[in-house]
Amino acid sequence: MLVAPSVRIVLGLFICAFSLLAVEDAAAQKKRRNSGLRKPGEVITRPDRGEERWKNQLEVGKVAPEFTLPLLQQNNQRKAPSDNASATKKSADKKKEQTVSLHDLRAKQPVVLIIGSFTCPPFRNQLEGVDKVFDQFKDRAQFLLVYVREAHPDSILSVIGENGREALQKIPQPKDLSTRVSNASICQRTKDLDIPIAVDKIDNRVGKAYAGWPNRMVVVGTDGRILFATDSSPRGTNAGSLQDWLTENLTKSGS
């Protein structure tokens, strides 16, 4: 069966247009994934109002509350053990709880505190940018992400599991420290973070001291005084504004 030239031209244009739409759709999907927009099947619950809003008592120039918290194991998702010996050592290391203190960190350099939780969408969307700021300024400041109580508990999110596969999972409001550590690990794996992460105790002592719910950023000087603090709000974490402040205020020597 012969096809008229005009029909072939129309068919060709249709195929080209369909191909362009497919490319645009793929690009749009990639942009959506990178921007942190909601993925198919994800459900964001209402904010957790079960606890009274933490009172903000931080002021620039005032002494920052000291703390010591459990330190999350470094992200080893991309670093598979090369032999059984290294796997055994890795397992043994996990049993040893490491801690981190603000006092020890600020003795070295100014400290950048990023406070929030995985179920806060604006916070989650800023984490890749925050990790880049960490990589850029880690020679001039100490960085610590403090994982606090969930902003939208029981949200169903697309996460990376311990097996390296992506799947939907409900993120609960922890009632014990081990669940909060698990939530923090999910955040670390899913966003592939290199920034060090500490986990607030289940009594929320650091979150309350820093009014870190739903999220905020704080910079503490080597003298223990607050140099910079954003409002504690859904938009309290912003990688761009943090980068601007650090660029303007931190010298190469970290002073």
C-alpha cells in the first residue's frame, strides 16, 4: 500500500512532535525529582500540633545552648565493604555509639547548625543544596544537621531503603530514640547526605532549646555566641541564604 507524500509528511511531523513531548516529559520528571516535588503515591499529612510550639529564645549575640547528642553513622550506601573483615568491623563500629558536642565543635571553628526533619517538605527540598554548602565551606566551619521531631508525621514518602531500592514508606513520629535514629538514617540515605548528622534525644531538649521545629539554621561562633539565626518556620532552612552569609562572614581561615 502506497502512502501519499503529504500523508508521510503529516506522519513525520506527528512522530517528531510525539518524540519532543516524550523528551520534555522525561526532562520534567527529572526536574520534579531534583526539586523535591511530590512523587506518585506520596502523601503529606497535616503538621503535628500535638505538642506546644517551642518558644524561640535565641538572639544574635547571646550564648548558644550547649548540647551533646548521638552522632549518626556516616552514609555508607555507596561504599560496599570489600571483604568479610571490613564487613565485620563495620558491624562492630555500629554498636559503639558516637557522640558530638557543640563545645568540641566550636573549639575548632564556627559551627553551622541545620535543624529539621525529613517529613518537612521545604526542609527536605533544601537538603541537597545544604550538602553542597557543606562541601564548599567545610574547611572554614564545622557543620552539623540536628535531626528533631517530625513536622508531618505519618507522611508517606518515597525513600531509599537499606537495600538501596526506592519505595514508599510511612514515617512515624518517634516515641523512642531508635525510631528517630531510623528516620534520620532514611533521610541521610535518601538525600545521599555527607553532612554530619546528630539525633536529638526523645525528650527534644535540643529542639526546644533552639526552637528548631519545624526547621531553622543557626551559626555559633568559637566563643559560643550566636552569630546568625533564621526564624523557626517551614522556610527556616535555605541553602542560598546560608551560602551568602558564609561567603560574606567567614574568611579562609575560618575566623
